[in-house]
Amino acid sequence: MKSSTPIAIHWFKHDLRLNDNAALRAVAGKASELLCVFIVDPRWFRPSHYQSSHMGKFRWQFLLESLRDLDEQLQHLGQTLHVVYGEPVEQLKQLINSTRATIISTNRHNGVYERQQWQRLQQARPELSFLEESTHTLFDIEQLPFALQELPESFTPFRKKVESIKVDPPLQKVGHLPEQISGFESRWSGELPPSGAESQRLQGGACAAYQQLNYYLFETDLIKTYKETRNGLDGWDFSSKLSAWLANGSLSARAVMAQIHKYEAERGSNESTYWLFFELLWREYFYWYALKHQHKLFRFGGIRQKKPLTSFWPQRFAKWCAGNTPYPIVNACMKQLNETGYMSNRGRQLVASCLVHELGLDWRYGAAYFEQQLIDFDVGANYGNWQYLAGVGADPRGHRQFDLEKQTRIYDPNGEFVNKWSSQQNNLPLDDVDPSDWPISWN
């Protein structure tokens, strides 16, 4: 029998904010008591069979900062954030039992494991009310002019179908929450691993996200030249730098879109203001792409089931990761990534093309390494873009190979980026002759 005074648990995932949070707002209107929880899965820190873990030190530091920022916001509303370490479904079962919760709310996640966890919880506790809302996208699924299974197989048809749809304004910041569950103390599990990362300019949390959004649009007018500068390799101002906050949900895409509209109304629109929206549409496409294709996102043959002619040389992969290849521009990008947790969009394309085409390596190893290293890792954008470069995904042209020397002349003509991050490492051998390093066959 359900309690006459509903008790709820809100499971934060990638919605680490009070602004534009439909799931949190909905549960706040239904419950008399509430527990806010974030669960750190120990599996995030364990290496996969692609030799990388889900969570590296830079993103873990950024996540911890974001969680503490969220905790501070919740405290202003009489709530706190309960951060626990353990397998998510088992942790939630224990919390349900100890709180006698009758409602569970969360943000709709497009990841395979996250979808499975939500389904397992529903199967284990069918007597509960489950509330799931979309907080990570520009459009609700009901707004899409096609069924999810009819999502176009490439970006351009998708863009043409959705770019004229009105993006709803973000929901107002949650201003009231139910009381904390009585007798249930908030805790940050002592088992949480330290980040091990040095300080960085990217600071986690919604407060920092809105500061950067305001800086890029209104303080500096940098958005006016975004299309011309977005292919830069280094520096703070050549791109918006919003991707990390969008990825963990400290900032919503609709909030960004609302500020773009405000900027255009006050200061005018041009190709660059549109282009920031255009990039949000790419992010949107890969969200639905991941939700539609699920396990196919991680398959060697991708969504096209077209196995690329690549294999796996452990030594080549190690050199690529460390930035010790025969290609200076690739080395500079990889060393930048390893030292900062960040790499430009242009750099990501170049190093991915190198791994697949010059080094002949299985794209999934590169994608997994990015997952570990990038502060702004997003499952759909990361694996969708890697499939795109490997010719097994959303690119209608197939293999997209970059001429690395030409790209270097265009984007680093004076060698400043290469000299800063790796110096001119020319004539490095690609392979050491050793039978033990012969390739592992793909499957």
C-alpha cells in the first residue's frame, strides 16, 4: 500500500542543475518528502577490454566540482545531495527500502547501461511510481517529426526536418522542493576516489556554466565570429567551451538556445550565431542516434554493419595515446588532451582520422580512450563521431580521411601549436619490428 504522504527519490544523472530540470520540477509537485541522490558507479574507474576506463581524472574532477555546486544550490532550498558509491540499482533498492519511497524520478538518459539500469529498477519494484522526463535535449521526443526508429541515417536530412521547430524556452529554476526525508542524513561516501587532477580552467557546476555562457555571448561578443574561429586548435576564445557543462547537465541546451535568441534580438544575428545553433543540432542528432541504435553504437561495424579494414597493433595504439606518432600535429593534439582533458573539434577529427587511416587501428580503441580522457565526454557525440570518421556511421560519404600535412598548413601555419605541445617530432618510426607486436585480428 502506498503512503498517503508521498516520499520520493530524485536520481540525478546528467541533469546537475536546478534550471530547466523537468524531472526535478515534476517530482517536487508530487512528493511531501524528497531525497536527492547521485550514484557513482565503481565500474567507471575500471579498464574495459579496450584498455581505457569510462572516467579519467579530469572529468572526475569536473564532475566532483559540479556535484558540490549542485549540493550548494540544493541547500538554499533546504535540501542536500546524497552522493553514494556503488552499483546503481542495488544502491537505489537500499535507499527505497530505508526511506520507504513511493516515487522515483530521473532524467531520461540515452546510454545503453543507463537505460538498462532504469528498466531493471522498474522490474524489481513495479509497485512504485516511476517518473522520467527529458532534460538533455533541445526537443522532446514528441516534437520530432518522425518516430525514433525513423531517425535519418545522416545529419543533413535530420537538420532539414528539425531546424524550423521552435525550441521551447527553458523551464524556470526550481524555487521550492519538498522537505528532506526526516531522519535521513545526507552523505558523501568516503569511498569516492580522489581525482588526481591538477587545477584547470574548466570549472564544474551550473554557476561556472552560466558565467561562461554570458562571457562568450554578452561580455565579449565572441559568438559574432564563431564560424570563423571554431576550427582553432588552442586557446580559450576560439570556441564557446560549453560542451563539458552540456555533457553533464550543469547547463541545458535549451538555456543556451534561449541566450542565443536573446543575443540575436539585442545585437543582431549572422552566420556565426546560427552556427552555434547548428552545432547544438549536431549534439541533438547524436543524442537520438545513441538512443535509437543503443548497442550498435559500440559495434566494430557500426550502424552500417560494414567492418572497416583495420586491426589492432598494441604498440601503434600506445604511441597514438602518448602522442609519439610520425605526425607532429597528431602528437600535439594528443599531448594537449593528456595534459588538460581537452582537445579542439578540429583536433579530434585529425587524430581520429590518423588512428583509423594512417595507423589502421580499430576505431573503438580510440573512442574508448576519448571516453576516458575528455572532460566533455558525451556518449552519443563521442561514439557517433568516431563511427562517422571510421566510415561505419552517419557519414553518407563513407571514410573521411584528412590530409594531415595540409591540415597542419591550414590550422597551424607557423607551427605554434605543435611547438607548444610536442615540438617538431619528425622521423619517429611507426613500428618497432617485434613478432610479439603483430596485430590482433578484428572481429
